[in-house]
Amino acid sequence: MSELSDCERDLKNLRRYADEVERTLVNVKAQATEKTWRGPGGDKLRKDFEQRSKEIRASLRRAKEEMERIRKKLETEEAQKKDGD
């Protein structure tokens, strides 16, 4: 396999895993309601969860962007190799 196909496979997996994490965040948020978690502890949980969720989503976005950048670079390199042959 080429580095490009490996990268494309990894990017596809990363997107799939990111979607799974996103679904998990949505499910946890749905369970962390005021009905389920009352009082100051619940308020703290929701506040902390919102902050962590934003951080997780930002990390996933950056990882996907970096993988896409690498994929494009490899695509360019492979095209240059073919032109050189």
C-alpha cells in the first residue's frame, strides 16, 4: 500500500471515531440534565462537561485538519513521482 492510501484509510477511521465520540458527547449531555443531576454538583458537572466537550471537539477538528493536510501533501508527492517517471 502507498502512504497516500494508508493516510486515506487513517483519515476515514479518524472521521468514524470522531463521529462516535460526538455521539457519545451528545448522549452524555442528554443524561446530564437537571432532572438527573441536581444541585451544585449537577451544575458543576454540566459546566465542566460543556468545557471538556468543547476541548474534545476542538482536538478532533484539529486532528482531522492535520490528517487532511498530510493527505494532500502525500497526494502531491505521488503526483510528482508519476510525472517524474
